[in-house]
Amino acid sequence: MSRNITEIVSKYNQNGYLFPLDAMSPEQALAYRSQFEAAEREYKDKDKDKDKDRRDHAAAGCAGSRQSDTGTGRAGVGCQLVY
């Protein structure tokens, strides 16, 4: 913080809060944001594919998926989407 402690305490006593309060430097914030956006780009397309598979699976009423016995004693009850 570039402000001295006396100024900080004075502002807090005057207003009852302290704002803005820097949590990190602008350089750190930019580095974290860049990392976040890179991860978002990398995983965004992967998630779309899985979401599409789930929607297709639900719309097909389990058609084309592996049918299994879910413990009811009846074969073909329940379905599993296998990735």
C-alpha cells in the first residue's frame, strides 16, 4: 500500500470502511487473468463436446447407449453413457 497507516486509520474512522483495498499488484492480477483465460480457452471446447453428448443421450431416450440391469432384475432397464 502506498498510503501510510495514519491516513488509512483516519479514512476508516471517518467512513467506517476502507475502499479501495488492493489485494495484489496490477501485474499479478494481469498474470492470473491471463492464466485463467488460457485455461478457459483450453477446456471450453472439451466441455462443449461432453455437454453435446449428454444432450444427445437424453434426447435419444438412451438409444444407442449400453443398456444394463440396474438391480431391478430386469435386463435393459436403465442406461449408461460410456465415454
